[in-house]
Amino acid sequence: MKFGTKSIHIGNEPDATTGAVITPIFQTSTYAQEEPGKHKGYEYSRTHNPTRTALQTTLAALENAKYALCFASGMATEDTVIKLLKPGDEVICTNDLYGGSFRLFTKVFAKFGIKFHFIPLQEIDLVHIVLSTHTKMFWIETPTNPLLNIIDIQSIVEIAKKLNIITVVDNTFASPFLQNPLDLGADIVVHSATKYLAGHSDVVMGCLMTNDDELYQQLAFLQNSCGAVPSPFDCFLVQRGLKTLHLRMAQHCKNASAIANFLNNHSKIEKVYYPGLESHTNHDIAQKQMRDFGGMVSFTLKNDSIASAFNFMKNAKLFTIAESLGGVESLVGHPATMTHASIPREDRLKGGLKDTLIRLSVGIEDTEDLLESIEYALSKV
Ligand SMILES: *Cc1c(COP(=O)(O)O)cnc(C)c1O
């Protein structure tokens, strides 16, 4: 079965008691038992809820996984995954990691004795500098945020498998429509479902997928023990969003590619970051592991000042200035003062994140309107 059919049919059975075509929002905390211990698989909604079960079934299918688990946010998902580790364990991560993940690792888990190494994993040879017998996990994001670096999932997996290291891929930017890390050998995929999966900027949720029975048992235990589960209503919203994921992603990619090419040929632009451009450093790896190149585009201006970046943003009227990404509407962000403001300027610059770097989450509006909006904004820079 192909992607679009799976997103509409798997986990979307008519309700057994009423025939309702759409899974009801089972807004209940507890379930009647015929006699103690005799029930229909549901006891308490932190552990299981039928609306969540339906969503998890769909999500697993979309990542070609045996299992999926949903959480109250992307961060709650990551929190649960790191709890697989114990003091003394070490994690090797991408250096240009999502800011919230960086904060969780360095400000929350570091004090519990887990050590995190941040390195540019697109330069795979650097892994060996920090690799040790304590390394228990690789944490990859690809494409990365906001520089859209591409990391070769298969070559990380190759190192990991030999050393019994768990590979986790944050697949938020690509979505399962463009990239399936489990098929490339990764052990766990995590998503901020807040972004493309839900797709309408109206819900915060996270999820993970795995094929590994043992990891699933541990993660389900942690999900139930720590309890950061999503509400039935949010599960309903995400499942509704998933039914158009394939259509939305196709338009996100079409628009982003048109914008990246337009910017790439514009005299006021210094550099465009988009894995679909042939000039992108790891374009060949993106081509190998992704089906298309996604809806995120970053770029810098030749006129290198924060004021000119702000001028662009204020005049790109169809792009709302906001954090987040992956919704149907286009957004524009300024990482240096918004998502990545907590990273000291010197470190930001070292990582290649300039003051005029602008990040677009390209929506699914009509291509011509978006291009016109960008052309006008550039005329004001
Ligand atoms: C947004 C995001 C997260 C965090 O997810 P929330 O749903 O906001 O908690 C994690 N990783 C990436 C790549 C993200 O974009």
C-alpha cells in the first residue's frame, strides 16, 4: 500500500459500536471492567486511549514501523527517549541541533550524569574523535535547523550497529513522506508532530516509532511511568492532519524548490541553503535518502545587517513572522534573534549561522503569490 492510502486507511477503521467513519474522541480517563482485571484492553488513559491507539497505528504505518508512541510534545518524546540511558552513558549528537533538544540535553540531562558530544555529523570522520566505550546513542537530525545540513543516516548506522549503539533520528523536518530512517537502519525515529504531521499550527504533540520489540517495551514503560501523554482531542487533530500529509508535502516541496531557485539567482542574496540545490554540499546524500527536499529554505543577504534581515521579514507579507514550521501557512523566522538566540553569537558564527540568516517555512499557498511576496520584500532590503 502506498503512502497516501496508508495515511487515510490504516488506523482509520469505522467505530465498532456506532459505525462512525471517523474515530471518536474518546474523552475518558477510565474504563469499566466486567470484573477486576477483565476488560477490553483499556484500563486508564495514561496507559492507553482508543483515539491515541488509532493515531499510533497510522503513525507506525507511515514510518514503516511496528510500533508508534505519542507524547504531549516533541520535547516530551525526546525526554522519554533519553531516559533509556543511565549516568555515565554518552550521546553523540549533531552540532546544529534543534535549540530545544540542545537545552534538554545540556541543561536537564547533563546534570544526571549523561554526557553529550555535539559535532558536525555531516563530516562523518569526526565521529571517531568522541566515540568511546561509553557511547550508547547517536542523535541525528537531518535536514538540520536552520542550515539544512544533510547527514548520511546509513553511514552513522553502519558505525552504530558494529558497536551496539542506538541510532535516533529526529525526522521532523523531512516528515515520513520524504524520509524513512528506520528503513535505513535507524532504531528510533522521533517527530515533533506539531510541525508537518499535524500540519495546521493548531496542536503541540510528539511521537516516536521503532521496529525493536525490546526498545518498544522500555519506551512504552517510560511513557506510562512518566506520563507525558497527549489528549484524545489532540490525537484526533493530528490524525485528521495526517490524511493530507502527502498532498501538503508535495506542495511544500514544490513551493520551497521554486523559492530556493528564485533566491539563488537574485543579486541581493549571498547564499541559499536548500538540499535540493545542486550547489548544496550534501545534495547527493539528500538525493539518496530523501524522496524530495522539503519545505524549509534558509538564506543570507549580501547586505549583512540585522536591520536588512528585519526589513525583508516585515515586507514579506505572506510570511508571518513566527517560530515553528510545517503548517499550511508560510512563516519567516530570524534564528539569530528568535529560535537560536540562546546560543552565544560567537558560537553561532562558528557554526555558520550569520546575523542575516533568514529561515522560511514555506507553506502550501500558490507558488506565484509567494514568489511575488519575496520579490517585493527583497526590493525593500
Ligand atoms: C519543534 C521541534 C522539536 C520540539 O517539538 P515540540 O513539539 O515543540 O515540543 C524537536 N525537534 C525539531 C526538529 C523541531 O523542529
